[in-house]
Amino acid sequence: MTITRIIRSRRRSVALIVTREAELIVRAPWQVSEGFIQNLILEKRDWVERKIQETRERLQKIAPKQFVEGEEFLFLSQKYSLKIVDEAREISLDGPSLVFPRAFLTSPREHLKAWYRQEALKVIASRVEFFAQRDGFQYKSVRISSAQRRWGSCGSRGGLNFSWRLVMLPMSVIDYLVVHELHHLRHRNHSSRYWDAVRAAMPSFEREEKLLRFYESHVVI
């Protein structure tokens, strides 16, 4: 059974977590061996396989957006109702509404993704700059990707990559992902030193990780 990630910390017990993308995450104390983890997964195999199957079935039932008047879309965790306007020339936010040009309905997803990418770059680049200055990091660039299964990554040459889907999530979660990737500029793994540095920079990061898992199945357009 494939483990997507093992997250080690000072916790006292091992936890098996099936994410909203049907991936298996293991949280474990530093001293627990991989052999022990593998044996635990075998012991809990029926439960893990059932949870993964249930999650996959739930994901298949998530309906894509229909782009009809009043349909809700997320931006920074807030819900905005779609308002289709004949005279509009660009997508914008107006109070509780996401204003959407009627002319864009010929290819609505492509237009909305482009808007999300544009807004994601503004939001994420500003947060990267804030935390880089605060914590003394030097990075090369910020790029917005279309990744579906990876929220962010740190390139070997100092380039930071983030999925445009992040801009649908709360700002606190965006900040966590930014801190997460910035610290990979100094630590290219998930060692104890890495997690200690992340915790020092953002003591609430475990709460943000939980929020991230909650929103994984909500970023569909």
C-alpha cells in the first residue's frame, strides 16, 4: 500500500490519515521505524482500504460547476454567488457577487481559471515577499502552476511554485504553504530540523494542515 508522506514530529503515537484526495499520510514519532509503520498499515489494512475506497467514490460524486446564476465559488475561503452580466468585460468581485461576463460562457472554466491564476499570483507573491523579509529568505521567483495534487513545491534553484487553487483557501492556509516552501530553501527534506523551523515560524501549522485537508475536495470548478 503506497504511503504518500510520513510526517515525523514529537508526537507519542502513530496516526494513519486518508486525505480527501484518497492518499495515505502517516504521522509518527521520530523514533518509530518504517518497519513498525508498515506492520501497522498491514494490521489496519481493511480499514485503510475501506476509507480510500469511500473517499474515491465521494470524489467521483463531486459535480463540476455548471456556471449558472447564483452558483457559489470560493475566493480566500469566502463564497461568492455567480452574477452573469451582459455588459461586463472581465471577471471581478462586487460585494457578495462574482461578476462574470456573459460572453465568457462559451468557455467559462478557462476564463475563470485564468482569473484565479491572476489573483493567486497577486496574493501569493505578496505573502512570499512578506515572510521572506520577515524570516530572512532569498528566493528566485514565484510561479503559479495548474497542479491538482501538489499545492506547492520548491525548486533546486530557489524558484517557488504554487497551485492557483490555493487562492480559494483561507489566507492562514496560504501563509502556511508559503512558510512550508520557503523553509525548503534551507532544508530539502522533512527532517526534525525542518519541522522545528516551520513550527517556530508558524506555531499553528498543524491546524492549517487540517484546514488544508478539509478544503481539498472543495476546490472544484
